[in-house]
Amino acid sequence: MTQGKIVEYIDQGSFVSALCLQEQGGRLHLLTVSNREVNLSLKRAVLVSKESIDVQKPREELLSFLKRKEEIRKELEKQIQVKDLWELVRDEGESFDYEYLAELCFGADITDDHLSALVRAVFKDKLHFKMKEGRFLPNADQKVEQMLRQMEEEARKEEIIQQGARWLGEVVRNRGVEAPPFKDEIVKVLNELALYGSDAPSVKFGKELLQRAGITDISESRRILVNLGIWDEDENLDLIRLEISSTFNEEQQRESAELASAKVTGEGRKDLRDLHVITIDGPMTQDFDDALSLEIHEDSIELGIHIADVASIIPPGGTLDREASQRGSSIYLPRQQIPMIPPSLSQGALSLKEGCDRPAISLLARLDKDGELVDFEFLPSVIRVKQQLTYDQVDEEYRDNVILGEMYRLSELLREKRVEHGALLLSLPEIVFNFDSGSGITLICVDQNTPSKMIVAEMMIFYNWLAARFCKENRIPALFRGQEEPGEKLSVGEQGYIYYVFKQRRKLNPLVIDTEPRAHASLGLDVYTQVTSPIRRYFDLVVQRQIRNFLLGKSLDYDEEALKEKRVMLESLLRDLERLKRNRIRYWILKYLQHHTGEIFSGIILDRLLNRYRVVITDFLMVVETKRQNGQDFLEGQAVKVKVIKSDPWNDSLKIEILAAEEAGSVSRAGQGGTSSGAAQSV
């Protein structure tokens, strides 16, 4: 019987002493030192004293007895050095009962108090022994070392949380306060929370850190980073997630400078510097990688398309090549451009600048007056650009300039032939952002169907098509682009061109990269590759290397297996980059709309869903879902007016309200370019 004896048990990780007032059916009724009565299963008792007291004595006497025993045991506990005890028995390879260990500490004459002191000390230590079935088992050396490291790390984390929470609390209140020694670690955790939310590796630690600072929403970590000046208000989080660097390191810069200063000889190249070669690009372009020439004869046209010979300057496997393969492409975003190749090369020695001799891989093609291909050849060349024209200049001059006019006529013929072979013209105006410190953000929709844009697009498609044919016919291992026929071909109906484009794009099969030639349905071509932008796209550089080496009679840089590895790498990378660009454009549209809440814009009902509509805001060519209001019943393709209720670029959310159907004949700003058309595939 345990009545009258001191029972010790563990409650919430702590040792508790109590006097057993009554035992019945394996249940103990106990009196604790704090004068509380509790019930406990006998199975939970860790120690039961041999000594007992008459429980019929007054309550005060029972408590006095219990408190006196508690004091004695605590004093004895202080005398025990658990580490010394562990070192004494750790090599014996067995477990020990409480009495044996107590005798090692206090000698043979041990009492209930000695036994209790021993068990308490070992239990509180939690490091050197493991308690199991009424015995203590010494932990192995490695286990003790591991637990020590964990305890030290936990103590360190607690210190970080305490100091960090105080600091972050002041930061949130915009109070200037000195950062703690652990600032870098705290910032790293905030970075992870802002980037990955609940999927962050250190989300548990980060949540506790923020909660101690009085912050319950982990998304506030982004605001804190902005307040600290570590992130910009408009920080591009996708760039950070994808670990895309916007700069080049010293080794890459050094190799770039060396390659830029190296002279490329004209040996094995055809001198085409007498041709009137021009470039057509945007006004801010500095990395010119394609140029055109055209000579008109009585019964034929001699078309020259000249692509910067990047392969002759950047060798495979070098520092810059590895970096370019990891970047995959130059990135052009609103307010930010990240080149694939350092500017000293991409805007210098590689760029087809006016008046400079440059190595190129030229396509010389002879066509008849109807645009039918007569013959063609690819060749390494040396060219010198005579004029660098902008799109606007070409659009202004092509009617009065014979060469530009013929280029435009030829591009129309080439496009018509592709359409005859099933090409889909699905381009939309490009959303261009202008940033002004005074007036903020303005958006304009730039038509992609101007004469200048058509010339460049069709000439590049033409070069890529013939490059793919050249590789196929000469069995040159290469990377090809392809696309299966769409599941359904729609036509432009009374709902308008924009509605048609959005609907038709959904029917398209995905673009693929392959080492086998295949048809490209959207372009209306039997075979296709990409090789016209080797300064800006790694895909193009890989293909150019293969063609160049074949033309020079050199061994190829890549066999079939190497190209398959490149394909796997590029497919994933290019998907990420496309998503990055799409997300960033959406961010800036939402940022713009954040300052235009309450305003009304044009839209088209894209889809009627069960209890909501999917709407294209035609002024920005952005799709947004909205709840169907009572009494609303719009048809797919119907033009409507929408009101911006709330826009939140940080959370990628836009709330709109459909006001009414738009009057017939009204035209949205994005649609003012008429039946804007173009290839669905970037060239």
C-alpha cells in the first residue's frame, strides 16, 4: 500500500512530490506541496518512498512533513554531478537501477531522500542518461555530443528569437534601433518567409520570431525587408527565387574583356562588306544580333540575313558559356534588363554596330518576284552595317525607300505563304510601361503588326526555317522547335480579334524542343529551329555552333546525347523565364491599377462560369475572374465596362466589378491597332 508514502511523478516535464492520502484500485489520491489534491494512476509513479506518515494527522503537519522532505531532497540533488557519474559507468554497456547509482553518489547507506535526489538530478540533466522501465541507461559519447550541439543550437535560437523579436518590433514601428548581432540570420529567415510563405524551410522558427514581435501574418516579412531597405518596394521576387544574377563576377568580366579584345580573322569567311546592310531595332537597343540586306534584280531578289557569329568568339565549356547556359536567355523586363552575355561583349565586340566589321553567319537567299525560294546558302562572313534604323524610322520611310518597300512586300508574301500552310496569326499588342518619378506609371499598347515589325519577324522566321532545313538535309545534330496542330482552329467572328486570339491560344498544343526535326503548326512550317538571336538566347548559340562548325569543316561541338541534355535543361529554364516575364508584366499592371481604383476600363467576357465570369481587360490584355452579380447575364465575347475595385500587386490580386455591356462599335485602347496579327511563336 502507498497510503502515507511520498509519491513522485512527472507532470508537464517536471518532477512533482506528493503525499498519498488514499489508494484504491490502482488510483492514488495525493496531496501536493502546494496543498492541492490530485488523482493519479499508480502506473505514473516514478518513485514511492519506503518511509510513511499517518495520514490521519492534521493537514498542517502533513504539509510540513512533505515540505521538509522536499527541501532535503533538493539540497541532496545539488551534491550530484551527473556528468561525473556518467563518466564512471558509461563504458560498462548496461543499464542501472536507481539504488545502484545513488550508492555511487552517496555511499551504501542511502535513504528515500538520496534516491529521490539521484532520480531528480539525472532526469533534469536529460543529457547523459536515458530513463527506461525504472532504470537509467548511459548515453553513448556520440549521442551526448549530438545532444549538446542540439541544446547549444536551441539556446542560440532562443537568444536570436528574443533579440530579433525586440528589434523587429521596433522596425515595424519605424523606430531607429541598432540591429542585433544576428541580423544576417534574421534577414535570411525573413527572406525565406517572404519568398516561400508556409513552404519556407525555416517557417516554424520564422513564425515564432514574428509572433514574439507581435506579428501574426508571415507575409509581413516582405514589408519588414522593405522597411529595412534590404528590398525595394517593387523587388522582383521571382528573380530571387530563381537565383538569377543581374551582374557578372570578376572571372566572367575578365574572360569577357579578353574575348572582346581578340581579333577574328577573315580566313574562311566571305567578305560581304560591300552589301548595304541595315539593322532594324528599338531606339534603346545596344546588342544588335541580326541585320538585313536586299538587292533587287530584274527577275529575282537577293536577300541577305546576317546573324552575329557569337560562336566564333565564345567557346563552349568556358566560364561565359557556362554562365550563359545557366541564364538561358537575356531577360527584358519593365525597368530592368539582364543580359545573357556581359555588355562588354554583347554590346561591344559581338554587336553588329554601324561602321564596324563583324563576323557573321549569313544566309544569302535568291527568290523570284513572287517570293518563291530559288536557292540559298549559309556561309561564314564578314559584314559592315551601313545603317542602324529604328522601327519608327522604317515605318515612316518604307513607302519612299525602294529597298525598305521591297523588304516589306517580301515579308507580306512570306507571311501569306505560311498562312496558306496553316500558320495562325495570334499576336497581340505589346504592353509597354513608362516610368516617371513625377507622374508614376503609364501604359501604352504597341502594335506588333507595323511594316517594320513584320519585316523583322518574317525575315527571322525565314532564316530559322532554312537553318532547320539545312540541318535536316545535312544531318547536322541540332535542337529544333515544333508544335502539333491545334485541337481546333477557330475563326475571327463578330466577337472580335482579341476574343479570338485568347480562345485560339487555348487550343494550341505546347511548343516543344526536340533533337528530331518536326513541323511547327502555328508557324505553318515543315521544320523550324531558333538561331537568329545568339547574343540573347542560349538555344540559338547552341544551334549556331553546329551550323558554323559544319560550314568550316570542323568537328561538331555537340552530339545527339549532348543535345538531349541541353534540351532537358533549356525546356525547364525557358519555362521559368517565360513565367518570370509574365508575372512581372502582371505585377506592373496591378501596380498601375492600384493608383487607378474606381476607374472604368473596357473588357470582353471570355468565359461564363457557374457563378462568375472570366474577363479580358482589353486595355491591358489581362484576364481576371469576377463574381457574377445578381441580375447579370452576359454572353461570351460580349464587350463590357469594368470598374477596378481593388488592386494588390504584392498579393497578385485584382478585384473588379462588371458595370454594363459596352455600346456597339466602341473600341478599347488595346484594340486600336485593328486586326493586329503575327506569329504565336517568338522568333
